[in-house]
Amino acid sequence: NITISYWLKELFEINLNVEAWYSYGNQISLLAEASPISFLTALEKTLENQSITQIQELFEDAGDMGGCFHCNLLWALERISWNHELLPRIVLVLADLSKLEIKNNMGNQPFNTLKDIFLGWINYSSVTYENKIQILEHTLYKKHPDITWKLLLELLPDSHMITSGIVRPKYHNWDELIGKDVSHQDSFLYYQNINNLLLNNIGIDTQKWYDIFNNIDKFHEDSYTKIIDIFISLDINLFDDKIKLSISTILRDKIHSHRKFFDADWSLPKILIDKLEVAFNFIEPNILIDKYFYLFNMGSIDILNPTPYKSEDVKSYEKDDELIQELRKEAIIEILENDGFSALMLLIQKIEYAGDIGRLLFLITDNKYHDEIFEWLNSKELNLLVCAKSYISNMPFDKSILNNLNDIQVSEVLLALRFNSILFETLKEQNKNIQKLYWENISNHYYRVDDKDISYINWIIEQLIKYKQYMKAVSFISNLFYMMKTHELNLDINLLTKVLIEIEPNKERLDSHSIAKIIKFLQSSDLEFTKIQMLEWKYIKLNQVKPTHWEKDI
């Protein structure tokens, strides 16, 4: 053994570079087990001089061919980590390796090995859980506080936690000292100590408080009161506006989930949810636009007091939508009364869903901010424009509102109106530039003609052709087929033909399904045989187009 250790010490220490560590290949695990101290000392020296040894390169992506350059090194560390005397040094090495920029997504990562060693529900080391806490607190945290903080959070109990285990020694019996099974008492005490370590090291670090509340569901219920009491005793001025918004968002989401699904197995008791609300009230932003920002985002909106979900109550989400609308209205009123219209404008620019503010603004304020909102029609800021058009779409339309507006503003007002005869007749009265702006900017998915306005259909297609909006014309015609019976439409087949002729397949993104529907309609119409053949040939590459007239000719 002395001879082996001597030669391995010579081997390792002469070659402290990435090429050597890579060259050992899968033999490194056996070499490490044969002389763990030599191996570990050499690796520590390699990490001390990373700029020279270039150990970082061992953790780079292996490319399209796959593979893992660093896996053998990790497996060697795992194998000797069962030696309880060396474990403190090994976890420090793993922490150092965890700081490297690892450019692949493999599960074999230094941090994952570190986590597996310290898991609380299964034991992959030869030390007691009491010793693990000592190593975490007195060895790892002192040298690597950031990595240890991240590790402690990852060690909190989670029902979805999995592990593939770590490599055991082949020739030593280090792994036989302690079994891998963990008693409930040992696990409970370990997690309690993990909780205490987190709370004892949080201090006034506001980002760490975010981490705590982001993982609050993983703490034992006995810790909630302690966590929140410490939290609300802090000086609120420690928290900047950004972290207030982040923490309050996390807390609101969790309170919402537990109150919405109050009878779920995972839901907290009411007394603890109320405790979380105390923390929420403490950290909720004072700036109103931050406070109400969440109400105007897309997707699910988590309110503090949702309608509790019950399987027999299918309308609980509809009731929540009604609550959200009331909260939005109250928020707009509070912002206008306390911070003014300029603050509301800032909120509109920040949120994801500006349309609803426009609708509510008209309902709440009527014409009070008419001039300011109409000025947004010139804005390059999309949210302001969307909000203004939503506001206008909820106004009773009168042509006088177009007075004193420039061409862009007029076109945006018209784009906000319903697609009906009132709009069409108003549009006909406008100058050519306004009409051009309107037809060039109308959305493919916006227009839908009511039954009473069917007589305008061919005129609409003419305008889309006139302003070279051919694919919009295709969408419009296809939508007509879907919404109405074709024999009621009185479509001008020459206009439909003109649309398909003018499309340049190489320059426009084709809606093959809609084009095929139009061709099928023309195939059953009185259109000239040769014109139909021309269209079939032009769009023959579209799978859904059937060349029926060519087949007849053949």
C-alpha cells in the first residue's frame, strides 16, 4: 500500500492539468480508491490553480457525439466519499467544482453529487446525520456560503425528490459502517437542523428571504411562526421595491393556492395561511403600480381570497373572474385618486394585458381623460395603443370624434371599431391614406361580418385586393365559409380568382387549408374551366388542393 500510494502521489502531482485528468479515463476511480489521499490532494491543488490547470475544460459539452468528460472524476470522488475521515475535504472539492461553469445538461454534476451525499431520507455516506450537520455548518458554510445556502434549500423535503445514488467503493468496506435506511426520528431531526441552519444564516439578506418564501412549503409547519416572526421584525427599508414585488408575488401565489384548494391533502391549516398573509401584508409594495401589477397580467391571476374550489361548484373560477374584474376596477380608481393619470400610464406600459384597462377606464372615467388617451393613438408604445383602442371600442361611436385627428389617429380609431356597416360607410368617407392605413393594418383574425351586413362582402374583398392584402382576403373568405352558408354569400367568383392569382407563393406564407377551400368552392362554380385549371396548377403543391379539372381533361 505504501508503494502504491507513493507512485500514485508521484503520478498525480506531476500531472496537474486537464489533459492528465482526462487521460485517466475510467481507471481514475480505482486509482482514487487505491490512494485516496494522493488523489484528493492532487485534485485540491489542481483547483487552486485553475488558470494554469484548465480543469474547467473537463466540464465542457462533449458535443453531438455525446459522452461525459468529467463523469469518471465525479465517480471517483463518490467512491472515496464513503471514507468518513475524508468526507469534509471531499465536500469542499465538490463545492469548488460546483462553481465551475458546466456547459451540459447531464445529471452527473458536482452539485448533484453533493446533494446526494447530504440527502435526509436516504443515507449515502458513512457518517451520522449529526456529523453531516456539523460538516455543513462548520466546514462547508464557512468556505462556500453561497453553494451551501443553495444546497440547504435543495435538501428541504420534497415529495418529488429522486436520486440515482452514488458509486460505492469496490475494494474498501467504507460503505458498511452505516446502512442507507433512515429512521423517521433521524430524518425529522435532520430536517429540523436544516431549517435552523437556514434561519440562522439568513440575516438581513433580502434575496435569501425570497429563497425562504419560495420554498416555504418544504419547511415543517412548526417553523412557520418562527420564520414569519423573524421576517416581520426586520426593518422594511432593507427591502428595495424589486425584492418587495418578488417576495409578495411568491406569498400571494402560495396563499391563493392553499385557500383555493383548502381541502387538498397538501393544503396548510387556516392558521398558517393567515400567518403567511401577515408576512404578505408586511412586504406588500407601497408603490401602487407595483402593488396592482399582478392583476393585469396574462394567464392565471392569483388573488388572496379566491372562491374555494369544490368539485360540485363548477362556477368557482367564474366567480374568481368576477372578483378579479372588481379588483381591477378598484385598483385603477385608487391609482388615479392617489398617484394620478401619469402613474396609471406607467402601469399600462409595464403590464402584459393592457386591453382591460382601456375598457375599465371608459366605464370608470367616461370622457375625463379623452384627450390624453386619444393622444396614445400616435404612440409607438404598443400597450398604450392597445389600451386606447380598447377604450374607444367601448365608446358609443360618433363621427365627430374623428374631428381634429391626424390620419394615423383616424385609422387607429377605425381599427378599434366593430367590423360592420357603420365602420364601412365611415371608412368610405375617409381620404385614400386613411383607407390604406386601415386595410394594411387590420388583423387577419379581427373581421367577422354580421348577417345584416352580407351585402358588403364583395366590397371588402375589393378593398383587400386594392391594397394588396391578398392573404388577409384569403382569411376573410375562409372565415365566411366557416360562419355562413355559401349559397347565401353571393360571392363574386372573379374577385376570388383575382385574390388567388395575385398571391406570390414564394413571397407570402400560405394558408394552404383556406386556399384549398376557396379552390374547392370555385371548382363547383361557373368560373371558366381554364381559369380553374390555372389555379389548380398554381397550387398543385398544396396537399389539400385536388386538381379535379385537370383530371377531367386527362
